[in-house]
Amino acid sequence: MENFSFYNPTKIEFGKEKEKNIGEYIKPFNIKKVLLTFGSDRIKKDGLFDVVIKSLKENNIEYIEFEGITSNPVLSKVYEAIEVAKKEKVDAILSVGGGSVLDSSKAIAAGSLYDGDVWDFFIGKNTVQNALPIFDILTLAATGSEMNCGAVVTNEKTNQKYAIQSAHLYPKVSVINPELMNTVSKDYLVYSAADIIAHCIEGYFTASVQPTFINRQIESIIKTVMETTEKLIENPNNYDARAEFAWASTCALNGLTYIGTKDFSYPNYMIEHILSALYNVPHGAGLSVIMPAWMKWYYSKNSIQFERFANEIFGLYSSQEGIQALENWFNKIGTPTKLSQFGLNESNFEEIIKVGLGNAEYFGVGEIYTKEVFEEILNLAK
Amino acid sequence: MENFSFYNPTKIEFGKEKEKNIGEYIKPFNIKKVLLTFGSDRIKKDGLFDVVIKSLKENNIEYIEFEGITSNPVLSKVYEAIEVAKKEKVDAILSVGGGSVLDSSKAIAAGSLYDGDVWDFFIGKNTVQNALPIFDILTLAATGSEMNCGAVVTNEKTNQKYAIQSAHLYPKVSVINPELMNTVSKDYLVYSAADIIAHCIEGYFTASVQPTFINRQIESIIKTVMETTEKLIENPNNYDARAEFAWASTCALNGLTYIGTKDFSYPNYMIEHILSALYNVPHGAGLSVIMPAWMKWYYSKNSIQFERFANEIFGLYSSQEGIQALENWFNKIGTPTKLSQFGLNESNFEEIIKVGLGNAEYFGVGEIYTKEVFEEILNLAK
């Protein structure tokens, strides 16, 4: 077990109707004016917006609306919001939406207190020294951003889907009401399941040191996600399943699954980010395609762990059986497992690999993920 | 799944030699003078004391020594320390020791900023409004106090072993170096194992709502504790086992195992606290006696969960088999399972029950734990 530091000061307010108190949660931080970030006017149609502003008004918190953040969020929109935040002198960001809105909000929070280009933080030209306080109401469980200090944004000019991390970017309070997720489409439910499982397996398979206790905790998340996804496909209004799915999602990326590990990397993210950046493929859908292919390419490098995975998750014995069982499960729930399902084929490999080599460099795995390796994995995914 | 709030701002510094940086961890909080609390002069003999004061001095932090806190810590000692803390105008408490020193330190931290009697907080006469910042270097893994906001102290005049809880009592930084625990005696190792398992099962068996995901996380802790205890009995210097044991101990009582549960109680603690208060029985040893007896009395009230326990932990099927397997395992590792091992028998039941009825009232389970029930459980434990 490696030495580690763990610190996660985000307060979670989890459960039914918690969003009604958002003003009460924000007020103790002495906030007078927030930038209210969201995606589409869906939150106005379904009443969530009204609930939020009612609570803000009751607590004398002004708000400036910032609409139009899309999934696979883009840098141009972050720039735009930073300008508004600076001009309006907001004290905090309140994100209402899924991981894309929240990740953008983290970038906005950092950029609003920075004179330079916020992209500097993503490319390592500078580090975040400060950020506006971040609050959020989560409407989609997948990214885990609600209880961590990271964010991913795509620079659409350069096709770079890159990340920032800073202790300043932990949300102060995250509201997770599973009922707000009842309307998530079946497609986005299963993409989210793939996304959470990907968060779990990256370290699990790639770390050179991986405590058994952490293995067990990760497996408890994967089992829970698989079980509750199936229940939610059957009945999207199953509250307990929705709640366990959401909390498992939060736990998959709040730092606890990386305790005491060493040398882990994020190959599936690194590869999937190419697909999102180039073809706007939904992140989770891209991951369910990349994971089985990557696993088939990788398993012999850590066969004991792949056998453990097969055994603990599926009651099977060999690495290959475990990988196949995961792919079968993705097929069963209806998330893609082949590039062809996105209309992609060998003719796209060249441009995928071109961006991929840049990503590999950025992720610090350039020596491993060469052109030949990308070709091999893409062929396994085609 | 029930609504919940989760907030745990303690920073954990975990691993080899981390205690060498204690001054660096304290300094950012603008602390000039700490009350350095500890048990015996063992920490002076083994060199830990010197390491700590070296780092404090390097960071210009003054310290006042406060020695002599015992296991099953007593209120009189807390009073004594509060006087010193007030007189010396310390800015923080630095606890160096196990859960007893840390729990006392939390009470000292709360009492130092309070004009009344600190026992008021324990008996509900007042609530903690403020406390000195708490830091700690842990030398025994068992209580979980290093990452929660609770503390237990015995009022030796009234034989009440009671608790306080307040968000002000989260340690700011907890240092956990598993190597400092290598010298823990085999007895205290196995008592600690029982203590951690008790933390796990209280909610697991008594909650009226218990999410499956939380069951899985609890089981991952129990399995890890059992596995690593056996490894440590074999070789006390097995670093990875020591580290996983320690981190599992922290995770057993940092709030995450009670997420989304409802109506749980702490019957084993409630009963064991009698033994500690009356006979100064080591807390973990008392728990390994009470748990099997309590389980035999209780299992029919939640048989599905007891069958789950038998199956997940021991690969067995019936409630009774699971309980017997746990008792056998306690016997195997050498922690007591019968009152007679403390020299206690039926002649002690009257005084035990007298204190017990008071405890049950305090724990809010007075209606369930009547004289007859205590008798039944004690007979199962004799």
C-alpha cells in the first residue's frame, strides 16, 4: 500500500426534495449573487428552475442565468461564461445539470478569478490558485464530478478533451436528488453505467500497487451499478435503485477508490476522449466500445487482476471469460460495444490515431500507446 | 434509501514517516501553541515524541505536554487537561496515541472553549458550539475517531461511558502511519479487530433501511479486517496487512457505512460500555464477548440480513451458522467470547443490569432493552 493524502471537503445533500433548500445551503458561505449555469430550457419546463430560484430568492441570493452548456462541453462556452461572471461580479457558480454543466462550471469558477486564458490550467501552463465557490444540483449520475476536484472540457479548435484538477474545485455543496434523474433516457442511463464502470476499472487494472481492500470496494460499486441499471431499465421510477446507482456513481470517483494505489493510468478515457472530441460520441457510449477492446489487448499484462474481476463480478474464472461477460452485459443493457455502431470503420482510424497520439502524450503514456497499439485496439473495437 | 447529509472534512495523511511532517500539517492553520496529549512515556522511549517535537520546533509551534490519558479514558483527566489548555492558552490539541487519547482530546478541544462543565455536552445539557482545532498521530487502529466527529469518555464517578458528536470535532489532519502500530500487542490487535467489526455490524443488523451497496461496502471492511488480522498475528511487521487493517478501521466509522440507512442503534456498544465502565474491560475484548451473545438473542428479528452475513462473510447459509462462525473466529484469533474470561459470572449480573438500564435509556433503546432482555443476553454471554 502506497502513502497517500486524502481530503474531500464536499458536503453532500442527498435525497428527495433536497434541491428545495439550495438557497439555505449556499447562504452560510456569504454569497450574494450566483451564476446559474445549465444546459437547455428543459429545467424550466420541468419546474426545477422555478424551485431553484424560489429558494435563492428566499435567501436573498441574486442570480444570473447562463444557458446552453452541451454534453461534451466546449471551451468556447466556458470563455463566454467567464466573461459574464466577471462582468456581473458573481460570488459563486451554481450548476444545475449533469457532469458537463458541472465540469464547465468548475472551469468557469477557476477562470473567473484568473487574468489569463483558463485553458492554461488544462495544458499545464499554470495551476489553479483560486476559484469561485461551486455549488451544484445534479440531474445525471455518471461523472462523479459532484464529489471531486476535477473537470474535463473540450477545446473544439484543437480537438483536445483535457482535464484540470485542483483542491479549489471541490464543490462546497452538491445536491443529489435521485428523483430528478427519473427522466434520464434509457440510452443515457446505460451510457452512464458504462461511464461509472470505467471509473472503477481504470485504476483496478492498471495500478502497479492495488490494495485488496480497495479491490473489494471497487467491486462493490460495479456490482451495485450492474444490479441497479437492470432494475432501472425495468422501472425508471424505482427510487431505491436510482438512489443506489447515484451514490455508487459518486463513490466511483471521489478519491476513495484510488487509496494507496500506484502508477495507475486512464487508458480508456484517453482513447474515448478521441471519439468524443472528433465525433461528439456520448462519453459513456464511447467507453463501452473502448473498454472491451482495451481489455482484450491489455489483460495478459495483469492476468491475476483480470481473473479476480471475472471471478468476483461474474463468478467466472478466466480473464477472457470475464471480459466477454462484461461485453455481453453491455450488449444486454443496450450500450454500444463496436465502433461500427457509431458509423465508424477503418477509414477513420488515421484521424483517430492522430488525435490519440497527442492524447497519449498528454496522459503521460505516449511510450505505451504507439500507432501500432492504437491500431490493435481499434481493430478489436471495430 | 433514506435522505442523508454527508460531510467529512478531515484530511488524512497516511503512510510511512508521515508523522515527521506533523508541524507542516499544523502550520497552515496558523497555530502557535498546541497541547500535546498522550498516554504513557512509551512514546518518549520509542522515539516518536522526539520526532513530533522536532517537527513542531522546525515550524515554530510551541507545545505543552499533557501525559497520562489511559484506555477507557476518564472525565477527571479531561477536566485536568482543559484547565491546562485554558491556562496555557493553546491554539490547538495534538493527540499522539490511540482512540482513547484522541477521544479525550476532542473533549478537551470542546471544553477549552466552553465556560461550563464539558460533561454537559455528553448528557445533552448543551451542544458543542466551538472547539479548538484537533490534530492527531494515530498509534492504534480501532476507534475510527481519526476521521469522525465523535468521542467517548467515561465519567468514573457515575460509571457513565457516554459520547459527544459535533461537526466541530472532526480532526483537521490525522496522521496514520501503519508502521507506528507494529508494536501493538497481539491482544490489542485482536481486540481492535473485534472493535472494528462491531462498528460494521451495528448498523448492518439494526437498521430498518439498509442499502445493498452499503451492505457490500461493510462486508468489504469485515473481510479485510479478518484477512489482515490473521496475517498480522502471523507477522506483525507485514506492512501491507497493517496498512489495510488501519484504513479499513478508519472507513468503518467515517460515516460512509451509515449512508442512507434508517433507525440504526448501537446495542453492542451500549452493552459493552457497561463492562468497560464497571470493570475496566478492554473495549474490544468486551465487544467480542457481547456480539455473539447479542446476535444469538437478536437474529430472528432480521433473519434475511443475518443469512446475508453468513453467506457473504463465511460462505454459509443460516443465521446461526454465521453467528457461530464469527464466535469461532474470535476464539481462533484469541479475543474473549465469554464473560467468564473476565472473571465475571451471574453474581455480577445485577450491577451490570443496573448500569445497563441507564445506558439503554441514554441510547434511546430503553423500551427494548429491559431487565429481562439484559438477563437473556448476559446468560448467552456467560
